[in-house]
Amino acid sequence: MTRYYFNVRDGKDLPDDLGSEFPSIDRARHEAVRMAGEILRDGTTGPLWDGTPWQMIVTSGPNWTGTTFFVLNFSATQGEGQAAGFK
């Protein structure tokens, strides 16, 4: 099995120094999307909505080292409806 490291950059670097083993890159992709979903769910207020992009960078080595397998990019901004008071 290959070890994958799920590093997050969201205005500050959150390196993964432990990683997780998965039998295939498809399983690692599935885990990255699941983890990103948790981050998005937990970030329903605050910095997520200021338009600052964040990334999950999945590598073959700890703390941003090794080969980059794939990158997930996210950002969110308020629309005009928010300023007009729509809920």
C-alpha cells in the first residue's frame, strides 16, 4: 500500500506528517474529497467566506515533500444576495 499525505494550506500551512495508507490512488482521492467535505462543513462561517482560496495537496512524503499526487482547490465568496439581506 502507498502512504498519502493530506496537507492543507488555508492562509496557514497545516502539513500532514503521519499520512494514511490506501491501496490505490482512487481510494486516496475518495479520502481527500471526504476530508475536504468535513473541512467545508466545519467552515460554514468565518474565513471560508472571505474568498481566500485553500488547498489540499496530497503528496508522497510528509510535510509537503515528495511527489504531488493531486491538488484540490477551494474558495467561497458572498454573493450580491448576502449584501441585500436575502436568507
